[in-house]
Amino acid sequence: MSPSRYGLLVGGLALFALVAPPGRAAEPSPARQARLAEIVAEDCGACHGMTRKGGLGPPLLTKNLAGYDDRTLATVILDGRPDTPMPPWRGLLSDDDALWIARYLKGETDVR
Amino acid sequence: MSASRIVALAAALVLGACATQPEPRGTGDLGLVVERADGKLLRVENSHNTALGEIGGLGDLSHASMVFSRDERYAYVFGRDGGLTKVDLLEGRIVRRVMQAGNSIGGAISQTGRLVAVANYVPGGIRVFDADTLDLVADIPAVGPDGKRSKVVGIADLPGERFIYSLFDAGEIDIADLSDPKAPKVRRFTNIGREPYDGLVTEDGHWYVAGLFGEDGLALLDLWNPQAGVRRILDHYGRGERRLPVYKMPHMRGWAVAGDEVWLPAVGHHEILVIDKRTWTEKTRIPVAGQPVFVVARPDGRQVWVNFALPDYDKVQVIDVPSKRVVETLHPGKAVLDIGFTPKGEQVWLSARDSDWVSIYGTATLKEVARLPAHRPSGIFFTDRAHRMGM
């Protein structure tokens, strides 16, 4: 990497740190939201169905998840369900990502 | 209009009329690529690596698979939404489509080609259809010892109009005999292990192997001696080692049998298991670049090609069978979802979903020879499967 690109990257990270202070839920960027929606359709879809009507995993339609609050749902996504095929997504998804997906699944938000 | 223009127009009309009577052609080099986001299939041919057109209206094609009629003219496509669709590969159109269940996972075609069986998650069981008409022939629920319906996985055809499959929730392997379609008989093997997630039959019809998700090892049934029952193999595998999160279930369809060896993806590990087929014991493990999804042998068994689960799915590795060495790591595109060899294996097609193309490699040179545009392609299916048992 050239020194100038490196500088840009550091600058970018600093900027990111400023707009997303740790500990507070931040809305993922529009590009990240689009990517997350894709992950839900394609990668969660591998087990839950592309249209979320279920497969090896249960359906994830809005009506199926109405009983969960966003935090609980985000925790299921990040930690998975031990001893079932539901894997923990921590490592691939951040807390903010998981919270956004939880709200997206519940129909409370959409890709902006 | 001038006289000469009229003559030209008439000539064009005559030509046009001829064009509606296409040259007869065979189907042995045809195939279908799944474009699941659009519920479409891309009709392709592998003699010149071209796309022949799209067929739409197939519903939810996530995890879709298909089998072919023995004349290699028709594909039976199993959709996630329970749709069963018969597609004419010559005319590039849907012949018939039925919604046969709420949620399904795959299917098989019988030895005679007269019956098509679909494995269903919801309602758990198999349904068998007349291959000509898609009329329902038999409905066989999958019910575990606890009386509950179970999701069905790993269905394959066996000689004698039989189908074998595994019950994910019940931990069971069943064989349905439809030699008399009006009175199907089911033979059950219970307590085979927790959560079989997929299964396969060796092409000689001798062995059925079910991969287990809920515990280590595999369940093995000798189909030439079924009274001996199901035996557990490789149950020491992975013991004491931490399993990585499994973001995508590995597939056993298209698994690799190379000579006396069986090559399988290791669930939750960056490894391929090589099993000695004579003793069904582990011979060696090969470290690879991620969690393997498809482990497919080139038809001659000299190479094995592997793709991977998220987040390593931009890579494909090629392993030399005799030396068991990874000889190449390829980057055919983003999110490589399937591997399809041409019938004699001189080329391999790789679908790169997030790159919107199918990349075609020469298997001797390991170089890309062509690239076909496709919209978010996933499964690749060529008609030569028609004549292979267990496919």
C-alpha cells in the first residue's frame, strides 16, 4: 500500500470512530445496509429460505418474530443457538449489524 | 415499395419460416444454471460454452436442485417453495408445474425414469409423482419414533424403483419401495445418529452415507446387505477439537469418489476427510482454505475441486488426488456457489453469484477459458446426471 493510501485509510478510520462512538448503536452506512440485506437473503436464506419462509431453520417472517424485542433477536444472531445448526454470527457481523438485521427482520427498518 | 425491396422481404419471410423449424439436436451437452433471485433458469450448452436463453416463472429457487429424464430432454426442478417443475430443455419452456408441498429440499428420479420423488421439510415426508404427468402417485409421511413429522434430507434413487432418504429430526434412514406404486413399502432404520443433514448413494448403488450434524461421524448403510443395519463411521472425528461456526451446511451431492477413496467435507473444520472405501476408516485429512461446501471429483477421479462457505467463498481449490496436495487456489469470482464438470471433465463451470457470471476453466491448464454472464447464478446442472445413480 502506498503511504498516501495508508494515510487515507487511517483518516477514514478516525472519521469512522468519530461518527460511531463505541457503546452506542449506530445505523450502518447505506452501503452496509444493502450488504446486510443481501446477507439476509442469501446467507441466512440458505437455512431460512430466501423469502424467509423457513427451511432447515424456522421461518423468519415479521409475524414469527413479533414476540422478540430487537436486542434479544440481535443476541440470537450474534451468539447463535448452541446445539442447533443456528451458527453464531459474531465475527462476521458487528453489534450494530445484528441490531439492524433484527429491526429489518421485524419490518421496522429497510435499506435506505 | 420498390420491386427489389419486395423480393428481399419475401426472401426474408421464407428464411424466417425455415428458422421456425430448427435443426434437430441432441441434449447431451445441455444444462441449466439456476438464477435463483429471479426464479429463472439459464439454458446453456457446454460444447461451445454458450447460453441459449432463459426460462422464468419457477418460484423460489434457493437451494434448488434438479434431476433429468433418461432421454435427457426434461429436467425436474425442485424449488424451495415446494414447487416441482418439469422443464423441456429442447424447447426451453415449462411443460408442467405443481406446488406439491410448503417447503422442500430436493428430489430423485427412479431407475426406470417413471417416478419422481420429492423430499419435503414441510410437511415432512416424501411425495412421489408420475414423471410424465406430474400426477401424485404416493404420499409417504416421515414420522419419527416420537410420532412427530420430520424434515427429509439426502434423498437418492436405488435400483428397483426405490428411494432412500434421511429424517433430520428423527435421526432415521428410510427406504421406500415403489415397485408397486399403489402399495409403497417403507423399511426403517432408526437411531442412526443425531440430525443427519444430507446423504448420498455411491454410483454403484452399494453404499448410502448420511452426514451427521448433531454429533461427530457419519452413518453408513451397506445396501447390498441392509439386514446388517446402519453402522457409525469416523465417530472419533473432531473429538476434542473446537468446531467452527457452520455458516453453510456442506453438501454431499456430487461428493468425490476417486478410486478406493471417498473425499468428504468435514463439518465445521477447514479440512477434507479422505476415507478408505474398503474399510470405511479415515486415511488422511487435507487442510484447505475454508469450510468446504462441495467436494467434487473430476469425472476421471484425478482431481478434486472444492468450494467454501462464507467468508472464504471467493476461492476454489484444486487438489491432486494421488499426492493429496492442493495444486492451485483459484479466484473465479465473488461467492462461488457451485462446481459443474462437463461430462468427460475437460472443463469445469463455476458459478460466481456476486460477480454475476459463470467462469469456465480448463481442468488441465487450470486457466479460465470463458465467462458467461448470468444473474446471480447458483446451481449448475448438466444432463449427463441422467444416467448416474444417486444424482
